[in-house]
Amino acid sequence: MIALTDIHKHFGELHVLKGTSIIVPEGGVTALIGASGSGKSTLLRCVNLLEMPQSGRVAIDDAVIDFVPGGKVPREAVLRLRRKTGMVFQNFQLFPHLSAVENVMEGLVTVLKWPREKARGRALELLEKVGMTAKADAWPANLSGGQQQRVAIARALAPAPKVLLCDEPTSALDPQLAGEVVEVLAQLARDGTTMLMATHDLRLAATIASNVVFLDAGEIVEAGPARQVFSAPVDERTKRFISTLTAQVSLG
Amino acid sequence: MPHWLSLMIDSLPSLLLACVMFTIPLTLLSFVLGLGVGFIAAITRLFAPAPFAAIVRFYVWIIRGTPLLVQLFLIFYGLPSVGIVLDAFPAALIGFTLNVGAYTSEIIRAVLVSVPKGQWEAAYSIGMTWGQAMRRTILPQATRIAVPPLSNTFISLVKDTSLAAAITVPELFRAGQRIVATSYEPLILYIEVALIYLVVSSVLSNLQARVEKRFSRYGGFIEAAS
């Protein structure tokens, strides 16, 4: 079970998350949508503790951390929780000094201490899954953005995380390259990968999300099955947001 | 054979010996030790609590703000007054190590922060500890950017070791001075000494180019690609 409870996050004076709670159903894709600055990326980054909440509880299965203002969290607990997650970043963040396959192997070899050959085998399987077998030995600098992101997805999946966190996985890509990434993520969704993604790519959300959570100013305004939130939003703010997205899509 | 040439040939063995026995070991040892000091200083400035970082800033300020020759004199001629008596070579080694440490700490600090923050996050996201992220992700990228400025420091160091002559280390320049004292041919001898330094630093520059090439095989940061 992946649950965030009553999460508060401040950046200085800015109160980004105001007691936000969310449960991510396993085997489904939950999309966090909302305008820039709504806190969706911050909430996502609180799951793997790239951002430390000031208070609240983060739980993935038996790894549970309670945050209290001013309290210290043991490093071991952070690692234990973080190692149940994988993350895909907006700008890919592949390791430029490692080839594609080495990028995927890195977590297995360095963190999980797998022997290189075994790690390479698993990495090649994952590269096949994202359609990047042919480029296994390429340097990231020689790959297109879409190819880099697909390698990054394989890297995030390598240690078999409980949940794949995707932070705007398509927004640094032009529509065609975004399309190949959406396809890969859709396939993962069909395979039952649990995903939580922050996105304002309506195509991405509509194609693969089973659940949608709409955030506004650090609070969850509306949440529910994707079809319901997209086609019959209840809250006024959700309606407005969805209509701006739909306008973008019909224009584009 | 002209006089100048036979003088050069005759003095070459003792000059090369001084170079091999003192100049090169002093350069290599103080560079390696200085890199260690510089790395620890850089890490301390970037990641340690404020008082430790302040100590490092003080150290860098002192070393960079005073002449190397004065530092060497302080260590070799000054410290005996407080009961610390060092032989010439260890005194020079300490002086050069501290010097290299201060200058390279600034270089190392700069290249460490030049690796994009997202690389730390990517390393953390696959479960790495701070040490693993540093060793496996940040340092390899930082090293590559650091090669040109560190090579610069290294090549300067080869030439700076001639200052050790002033505290009686019998390195290349001092060996030259000795021969001048008996042959009274300063022009010829100092040209010869200069040529040997030139050869050594040219070899090093060449080596730097090769190291840079090796490190540039993967093409660099890829932030803007899409």
C-alpha cells in the first residue's frame, strides 16, 4: 500500500502542501493534475523523499516514516522507503558518463550489489521492453529525448520498485517524441505497473490514468476514476482546469 | 665541439639526476597529497557544518594570500624557533602540498557544484546513498571537467618546485646553481635548466591532452537534448 497522510511542505514562507493525503491504488495509474505551482510535483517528490515533508506520514508497505516538525529521520529509513520507488524525471537525467545499458544496470550493481552479468541481463530485458535494445551501448548524448526518457524508464524499473513515480515525463519532448514515451508508459500500465505521475499532458493522463487527482494550491480538490473526473468534473476549479486542457488539445 | 655544448653535455647527468631524484618526486608527491587535501577541503566547504567550512576558508585565504616562497621559508627556517625542525625535502613537501591543496580545493569545489543537481536526484532515486552518489555519479562527471584546470595546477607546480632551491632542496634548479658556482657560466647553465623544465612540462601538457580526450568520449552533459 502506498499512502501519504496529512503531508505539509513549506519552502520558506511558501506553504506548498497543506495537509495533503493520497492513497495510490496498486496496479493502477494515478495521475496528479493541476496548474503549475499547484504542488503536484512536490507531492510526487515527497513519495521518494527527494523532498522531505515537515509533517505527515509516508508509507509504502511496511516502510513507514512519520515526520514531525524539527524531527530527524534516520538515513536508513529514508533509503528503505526510497528503494521501494523508481522515478522518471522531466529532463531524463540519465548518467551521461554511462552507456544506456549501464544506466539501467547502475542501481542493480551499486545499490543491490548484483553481479554485473546478471545486472546486464536484466537491463537488456528492460531495454527490450522499452524498445531500446538496438541502442543499448549508445551514450545518452547520442540519443533523442524520447529515447533517453525510455532508457530512464528502464533504469527506474530495474530494481522492481513498488511504484513508478513520473514527474512530467513527456513535457520536455515534442509531440512525436512524447508519443513514443506515452506508448511505453501505456504498455507498463497494461502490465499492471503501479504508477503515480504528475502531468499536464492531457493525452498522457487520458490514455493511461485509471485515477485522477486534481490539486489546486496544495489541496486536493477532486479525485476519482479518470473517466469521471475528465468527463463529469464536480468542482468548479476542476471544470475550469479541464476545459483549458481540452482547449489546448483541440487547438494543437 | 664548441665550449657551450660540451659544458651542457657534461652537466646534463647531474642536472637530470637532480630532476629525477628531487624535482619529479616532489612534484608528484605534493600533487597527489595536495589533491587529497583539496578534495577534503572542498567537501568540507560544501557539505560540512559552518565552523568546519570557516576553517577551510581561512586556510585557503592564508595560502592564496601569501607568497609560496615566504611559506616555504616559514616552514623550513621559521618553525625551528618553536621546536619544529624539518629536513629540507619534507619541509618543501609540506609547503607544496598545502599550496596545491588550497588551489585545487577551489577547483574541486567548482566542478562538484557544476554537476547538475538533477544528477544527485537521479542517483538518490535509484536508492544510492550520499557516498555512492558521490563516487559513482558526481565524481566521474566532475573529474572530466576538472582535468584542464588541475593539469594547469600540475604544470605550474613542476616549475614552482624550483623555489625549493631556496630552502636547500637539491632539485634541478639548485643543481644548476651549483654548477654555475664552479663553472661561472650562468647563461649556458640556466638555459639548460630552463630547457629541462620546458621538456618536462611539454611532456605533461601532452599527457593532459590525452587524458582529456579519454574523458570526453561520452560527449558531456545532456540537459538540453530533446
